[in-house]
Amino acid sequence: MEANADLPKSINRYIPKPAADALDIVGLVKRSGKISGYRLSDGSRVNKAQGVALARQNRLNGVAVAVNQGTEYLRGLPGSKQGNHLGNLPAVSE
């Protein structure tokens, strides 16, 4: 059974099947208090759109692509390292 099986299908638009070399999101990048990107386990930083693209390419662990008011964003999956809330990760300001 998948970790996200108990969630309504409407919450997540795309649930990646991460590749063996997929990266973890280890931190948030914030601008004016809002998430503008992500810090990855290889030390790189990507903006929100790049993060969504990486997830769609199965290159990120523990996240799904969700949509809110027509905008795609990343959301943590239950059972992943960060739980289902990326907001619990440490943040750095831009």
C-alpha cells in the first residue's frame, strides 16, 4: 500500500515514483516570508517551478505536485521525512 493511499485523489495532481538517485528537499528558500524555492540534499537551490519540474521528472523524494487556484506547488507526502508539511523544514531567506 502506498503512503498516499489514504488521501483523496483530488489533493495531489501528480505523485512521482522517485528514481533511485532522487534528491530530498532539506530546506525552504523564502522571500518576504513566502516560499520561493527549495534547498536540495545535493546542496543546490531551485525555485518553485523548478521543484515542480523535478518532481514531475521523478527526481524528488517524498513530495507530490498539487494545485491551488491553477498554480502547481509541492506538498510533502505522509510517511516521508518531512511528513506531509514542507513548512516544517528549516528556512533560509533570499
